[in-house]
Amino acid sequence: MMQLSVRLVPIDHTTLVITLTGELDRTTRPVLASFLDPVPKSPLTHVLVAAGDLWFCDLSGIERLALTHRALRAKGGHLAVAGARPPLRRLIALMGEQADAAIPVFATMAEALAAAGVAAYRPAGPARRHLPRLRTVQPAPRRPR
């Protein structure tokens, strides 16, 4: 079963970083759409997609990103993709040849943030995880037979 994980990191009131992990296709597109649908009505003007952990993306996923990109361009901003793997960069380039405004692609998130006008940003480290604490269970006392 294909899965998509979406993590939102607001940078300021106009810039949002979305980290995608997994696979983006027609079955997982609604997951991404649920996060991107409110963007055009919000004060956000720049959405930066961290795609380094996006293992697969088909045309329907790119179309969803392009829809948000067009809405943000109308507001004077853009959606950009950072850290994309070569197949995704190629797919975006092919889509850009057919579109009036291609989705910008950056090698690193730092470049994408600079293009969005963000001067300084420190990404949060990985979430701290812990193992559950196991308690010792005493064996039940034996009953005499």
C-alpha cells in the first residue's frame, strides 16, 4: 500500500515548508490536497516542498503541486521544490515545457528559502523518539497441587 507523510513547518506568516515522505500518486494525492487546498485563501505566498524523501511521484502529484503554484503566482508568490531526486526533477521539467510558469526546482532547501526571501532559517532536528519503558512482571505464585 502506498503512503504519503506530510509535515508542515511554518517559517513566517507568508512562508511554509512542506516535507513529503513516501509516494505521491493518484491514491495519495488527496492527502496532499487536504493540506494545499486552504493555501490560496491564506496569507501564505511561498510554499517550499522538501522532496528529498519523496520516493515516487507521478503526473497527478505534479499536477496538484502545479495547481497550488498557479494560485500562489496569482498572489505574487510561488511553490518551489527543493532536494528532488532526478526522476522528479525530470518530470517537473517536462511539465514546465507545457505550462506557462514552471515550478521552480532548487538543489537545496537553503536555495529555495533564499529565493523566497527568507534570510535565516534553522530546520528543527529530527524528532526525539524514545522507546517505551518496559516493566518487569513478576511470575504468579505457584499453587500447591
